[in-house]
Amino acid sequence: MDSEYRFIHKHILSLEDLSVADIELILQTADSLKEISTRSIKKVPTLRGKTVISLFFEPSTRTRLSFEIAAKRMSADTFNISVALSSTTKGESLIDTAKNLAAMKPDVIIFRHSCSGSPRLLSKHIKASVINAGDGTHEHPSQGLLDLMTVREKKGDINGLRVAIIGDIAHSRVAHSNIIGFSKMGAEVVVCGPKTLLPAAVERLGAKVAATVEDAVSGADVVMTLRIQHERQKDPLLPSLREYANYFGITPKIMKKAKPDAIIMHPGPINRGVELDPELADGKQSVIIDQVTNGVAVRMALLYLIMGGD
Amino acid sequence: MVESVNNTPILLVNGRIIDPANGIDQNGSLLLENGRVSRLFFGKKLSAPRGTRKFDVGGKWVIPGLIDMHVHLREPGEEYKETIASGTRAAAAGGFTAVACMPNTKPFNDSWAVTAQILSKARNCSAKVYPVGAISKFGRGETLAEYGEMKEAGVVAISDDGCPVENSQLMRRALEYSSHFKLLVISHSEEKTLSHLGVMNEGYQSTRLGLRGIPRVAEEIMIYRDLSLAEYTGQPIHIAHVSTRESVSLIRRAKERGCKITAETAPHYFTLTDEAVDSYDTMAKMNPPLRSPDDIAAIKEGLADGTLDVIATDHAPHSTLDKDLEFDLAANGIIGLETAVPLALNLVREGTIDATRFVELLSSNPARLLGVEGGTLRVGGPADVVVIDPDKDFVYTEDQVVSKSKNSPFLDWHMRGKAVLTIKDGEITYSDS
């Protein structure tokens, strides 16, 4: 690594904000921290005395638990605030919530919210570091990073790979972070989905748009499918999940178009039989469970780096 | 800030007098007496009555008081954002002698009683207030409001601004029924099923920021409907806050074939693009949303060639309670009265429009469309005059904002050109000293 380089980020709000060198460092750090989770005593004292608060305004199982495990394995004190218990149900504004949390001197806030950009708003009103754990349809940077880590682990190098992302690109913050992350690291990113689920000008984010799922998957090293998030849709976007599965679902037949050693990814939770054939989800090409394992390592790396580790 | 001078005559000496209604653009002096324009002098030595207040306005423009046909004064109901008194003070500071206030107050101005209340509060304020009444009762788009009674109480036009009329039959009936009372229908043209939940222009920036987009067609489709209805009924219609290239083009073609359509745009639509939203800046959140450089180019063409008739500010005061929020939750709109002059002067400096057209867009045309006095410096007309120093440099800081709300994307901008003396009915309502 360049001797001039330093990791200067106080907050992790998006992959857009991170340079290639930042991403390299995060992935290298995650690789080295991954081993801690395999020990019989899964704990290091690195973040002893640090306070990490998870503030989630949207439901989450995986991401929240993953962050909490990451923080605990590094000996930080962790606290969770869920929507139901938060003071926002009493009408408190996000800025007031931030000011009150700040008064209790946390070091890191892990933050999820349904409004895009709200982690940035929070970061302007609090001294603690803010890690975006998913904001609206904007970004989910730790997910993007764990996906990069998983691909690098399986393929050696991201540069030059062909990554196909299939499904609801418009409403997926995971897709957004992955398009930015993979193209930044030199991969060719191809997206495909019904036109109703493709955002405007997605090419300018760095993705090519394929006309058919077959075209997108052809020659791919990585095939990533996304959850069809019917809970978020108030638009007439799709006639039915059945039709979606028929025309846009990833099946063994479609996977034959990909490279023989292609891997299958999914950020979870999966709608089995909708966006992904169950046989593939559990098959030997699937790295879905590796993604979850790597999530802990990436989140340990993020906590470590924003708290000034080197 | 009404500086009462008890009808002391005012003499403005040696300014550039621009009055398109009378084909005047030359240096001269203007005498105001008893609230009226009393004399115009060109190159002649003049004798003013005793006690006249004399202002040397050499190098400055002397033009009819500006008229903003699209503002929100928030009173009654949201006085924490703006009052009629504070909003008209902001108007005077921006060079405006009159404003037309939209009906989306609380309660909605859909009756003579609300109109009368607004007008009673507007007495002795720093600018003339012309209420715009509602098209539909409660602004719900279901039944016609009582145009006759509202007209008698003082409304000058009707609009459901902020609550676009989705029901085409109601819009048709509004155009037909309002004709009896000679009230201009002002349309906030927005197809709500397309703009649904959108918070900014749909395009690369909305994708990048993960914010739900408002497609340009949401505006264009509704303008097409509105001009079709105007043509079919033979009634005039005025399109508020035009923001896209295709909207300008639709209006241009409709005018060419004789449709009685007029239109306005706001300074932010020819000054800012959706890149202003960049870091979720809620000061760049408005409806219609900020668009692209190409739209700006089209709006400038429309202002220059007469397709767009008026520059109105859509002055929309909001407090920090409504703006210091997540972008999705923040209110739409910005204040505009105090920044319209320098932003419109940019168009003159870059050669898009000339000084005469500036006066038409900000004074003569709105007066004509609303059927109100002013918009000219004719002798005998009201002494509504503004002196503009086109070269005055200033930084627009939060401290100088006169409006009760400070929601402007132009804070801390270096501006050039401003109103330095505003006179309404012969009384000084603003003086920059």
C-alpha cells in the first residue's frame, strides 16, 4: 500500500465515498480479522471500553446481529435501540434523537432507516462515527463490502470479472452499493430485471443493462440475485411473483449460460422459488452462507478502522 | 418597514427609466406625488415642489414596482412560517410592490370570509396583497368554490396550487364557470399518479441518491390536458412554475395556434439543477423539482421568445421544523422574494433577455394577467416604483433574510444587483442604506 495512504473516514455512509485504496484496506483487514471467529475463544480486546449503539428504524435480523457479533468479538460494549422502543414513536425528530444519543457519548452508531440520506443527516449532528446499515433505496455499504470480500475470496481478483445482478435494482440498496463497489474494483457489472424495476440512468452508476436474463448471465463469473421486495411496492410493478419467477428467476438452465465455475450470491432473505431456484440456493455454486460469515469479518474491519486502528 | 412620509413628494433623479408599456427606456427623472406618478422628465431641468425628497439614482434602473403573482404568505394558519406582514416586508426588500398569495393557507382560501380576513390583515403592509382563491372547496378537487363571492371579496385569480386539480371535469367546469367572473385560472399542473411519492427529479441524481424520482412527464401530461381544456372551452389558463423543456415546447406550440395559454417560471428553475440536491440538501427540495441543464436552457429560450410570460418566485416559507428533516420528510419549497432580482438580472447580464423584457416578466405581464393596477410608470398611475442597482454586489446571508423563514438554497451566494429603493403608493417600503 502507498505510504502516503491513510484511512481517513470517520463515517461509513456509502461505497461512493470510498476509494479503491480504502476498499482494499477494508478487505485486507477483514481477511485478517476473519480468523478470530474461528477460535474457541472468539474475542480480542481491541475495542475494549468503546460504546457501539445499533439504532434501527427498520426491521433487520442478519445485519443487526452481524454488527453486534462483530462489535462483541472486539470487546466493545453494544446496545440496541429498536423502533418500537425508541422515542421517535413519541414524535421526536431524528436530529433530537441524535443529540440525545450524543449526550451519552457513544463511539459508533450503526444506523438503519427507511429514508435515503438519513445517516448523513445523523452524522452531521453527532460526534460519534456513523455506519450506514442500509438507508432507503440508497446504499448498504457493509453488504457491498462483504460481497466484494466473498468474491475476492472465491475468485482471487475482482478486476476483470463479469458480475450479473438480477432483479429489483430500483428498490435495492444492496444492488446500488454493489454496482458502485464492483465497478470501482474493475469488474464489469451487468444488470437485468423488468424495466419497472430498473432505476433511471443506472448506466451512469457503472452498470450495463442487459436485455434478457440470459444475456446478463452469459459468461458471468458472479450471478447475484436480489430479493423481490413486495413490501416496499406501492406501484403496479409486477403482475405476480409467479410471472416474475418464470421470466426473471435464476434457474439451473439459465446458470448454464454462466461460466462453469460461476458463483451464486444473494443478500438474503431469499424468496425461494421466486428470484432463485431452491436447488441453486443450496447447490455447490452458492456462496450465500459464506457471505454471511464474511459479514462479521467486514463489520469487524469497519469498526476497527473507523476507530483509528492501524 | 413602511417608512411613512405622509405623502411627501419623491423625486428620483437621472435614473434609467424603463417602462415597456409606454415604450420608454431612457435616462430621466420621475416625480411621485400623492401616491401617484405625477411627472416624467427627460433631459429637462425640473422644478419639484417644496419639501420633495430627492434621490439621485444615476446608474440605476427606475422601473414599475415588481409584482409576484405566485407567493405563499402562510397566514392564516401557519404564522410560524410567515405572516402577511413579514412576507410583504420580504417582498418590499426584494423590489416587489405587490404579491398574489396562493390559497393553501389553513383554512384554505376557498371562501369570501378567508379572502376578507387576508385582505384585512394586509392593510398597511409593505406590499399590495392580491389573494388567489381556490378552484375547489377545501382544495379537494371535488366541487367548485364560490368564485363570485370570492371575486367580490377581492380575489384576482383562482388556483388549487399545491393540490393539483386531478379531476379533468372539474378543471373544465372551473374554466367555464370562472369566465363569468373574469378570473384567471392558474394551474399547478401535475399528474399525481406519476409524481406519486417522488421527492426529486427522476434521473441519474435520484438513482445515485436513492431518492424516489418525479418524472418530467408528470408535469407535461397535465399541461397538455390543461391547454386542451383551455382550447376546448376557449378560456384562458395560466400554467404555474414551468420546469421542463417539453412543457415550454407544448406551451409555445399552443400559443402559436392561438390557445389563450400563459405561463410562468421561477428563478430556481433557470438557476439550479437537480445536482443541488447532492448531499440531501432539503433546500433543494421543491415541487416541481429542480431539473437538468437542458431544461434550464429551454426555460431561458421560453423567457426570451415570449413563450413564458412571467417570472414568479413561488415564495414558499418553511421553518426548520419543516426543513431540518430526512429528505423524504422535508417540506417542498423555498423562499424567493429577496433573490428574484439578482437571479433574473443574471439573464440580462448573459444576454438571454434585455432590461425591457426583465420589466415585462416581473411587472407588466403579471399586472396584465391578474388585471391589477401597476406594471407601468404612466402618469396618473399608482406610485409603485422600484429602483434597482444592477451592479450592487452583495452576499445573501441568513442575517439579512427579511422573510420569517430562512429556507433558501441561495444563502451565502454572491449576488449581483438588487432593489435599493421600493416605493408603494408613493411611500417608501424599503430602502437599502
